[in-house]
Amino acid sequence: MSIQRIEVEWQMKAECRGPQAVVFFPPSQFERKEDKLQRENRAKEICTQCSVQTDCLDYALSIREPHGIWGGLNELERKALLTPHAV
């Protein structure tokens, strides 16, 4: 089985599929901070109910996805996981 086929399989099971997908990415127009936080919190709520949340996060980290909510984390939260902390 190819890697691409495995990716498609978990994506087909994702809770973010469908009309609610809009909350996982910023709109094309300006978004106020309060609106962004509400949108991201809604997306994260959906992620908590998702059976493929770990697969999604692993995928986003592996490709260093720079946009949106993936696996329950936003861009900055994912970046923090990838950035080694200085001791």
C-alpha cells in the first residue's frame, strides 16, 4: 500500500470533512483576534472527537504544514513542537 493511499484513508475518516471544514483555516478577508480564537477553538473541539487526530497531527508535522488547525493544534503550537527549546 502506498503512503499516499494511507494518507487518503485517514483523511476520509476525519471529523473535519464537510461544511465544518471552513473553521480549520483563516478566511480570505481580515479576521479579528477574537474571531480567530473562536474559530480555532471550534476547530479544536471538532478535533477532540476525531478518531484520526493523531494521524492528522503527525501528517501536519511531517510536511511542516504552515496553515490551519491540524490534529488539534494551530500553526504556532505545531511550530513549538518542532522547535527544540534552548536549555
